[in-house]
Amino acid sequence: MSLFSFLNRLSNNTAAQSNATPYEAIGGEESVKLLANRFYDIMESDPLASDLLALHPKPLDRIRHIFFLYLTMWLGGPDDYQQLQGHPRLRARHLPFAVTPDLKAQWMYCMRKAMMQTVTDIALADKLLSTLDSLADHMINSEKT
């Protein structure tokens, strides 16, 4: 089942029930770029995300762009990510890093703040966050802190 089908089935929101993808429902390219950049802005500036920030390659310009491409594809927009990076294989890509429950919580903290600051349809934002939370749970590969 696609992300859009999942969200469409769960939501009574008019935008989510239309034929629009979540990518289109949140505003397309510019809105997804704003979300991705806001996520990294929060990670860089909020001390609660310092451990998460420490794992990311600096400068963050490239990872911001890759994350934007991934979110675009994940939300049902163009699949430029896959053209550039290949299949997401998210868990495999994260295996070199000790992804702990604490790091997952920091990631979700940044995403929750970014989503609530950039996505105006709160019901859709909540559904996206719920789905991202499950995906982030799947990335946990270490209980060590």
C-alpha cells in the first residue's frame, strides 16, 4: 500500500481524500524543501538534538538536499532521490550508525517541530508524523546510548 493510500484511508481530511498525493497536499516542491530545511535548522540550533547533529556530515548542504529528495519521493512526488541514490534501503543505509531510541526520539523531535511549523493541514501532519514515527522505530539498531 502506498503512503498516500494509507493516509487517505486513515484521514477524514478533504485534502487527503482528494486525488492529490501528500506531496501535493502539503504544497509540492517548495513546501517539502521548506520542511526538509526546517528539520535541519532545528537540528543545528536546538541543544536537544545535539547527539543527532553530531552524527551528520558537515557541512549539512548535501544531506539537506538528499533529505529533500527523499521526502519528495516518500510523499509521492518525483522520484529524483531514487534516480540519484538508488533504492532507499533506509535500514541498510543507517546500519553503520548506532541508531538508539534516544537518537530516534531526537529525530522525531526535530521532525515534529518542523512539520508543525511548515504543514498547515494539521490532520495530515499528524498522519505523516505517525507514519514517520513507525519508520523511525524501524531504524533503531542499538539499545546503547
